[in-house]
Amino acid sequence: MSVVVDDDLVVEFLGADDEAQPLQEHVRKIDEIMLPYTAAGIKACLKLLGYEGMRPRKPTLPMPSDQVARAEQAMRNAGLLEC
């Protein structure tokens, strides 16, 4: 079974937990950084992926820049962003 995460990222699931575990660990790290900021965290990560207009509506504050930098590094480590 294949899952398309992005046009450039297709994940093959063949029932091999040992292959899926590293991907899950990358996802967990990204989630740990962005999800405490709810929509602002999700929008910050979408902006890193190149989507436009990714600002949270008031009264939600943007994700702090130091946390955006952490998310960016985690996304690079996961291969979601070019190094």
C-alpha cells in the first residue's frame, strides 16, 4: 500500500514495522514541536513547505520564531525540506 504525503513524498507501507518506525519518529518530533501551537503551528509548518497566506487569525498568536526554527530543523531531518 502506498500513501501520498506530498507530490514528492510517497510512503510505501509493506507491513515492515522496522522501516515505518523511523518515519513515525520524525512525525512525532514535528508534532511535538508544532501541535502545542494548534493552528498557528500547523500554519507555520505549511509556510515552511512553501504555502502562502499561512498566518493564524486573531486572537491566535503566531508560533514563536525559535519554535519555527526547531520545526524547520525537524522537517529537514525528516527529508521534508531541502538542506
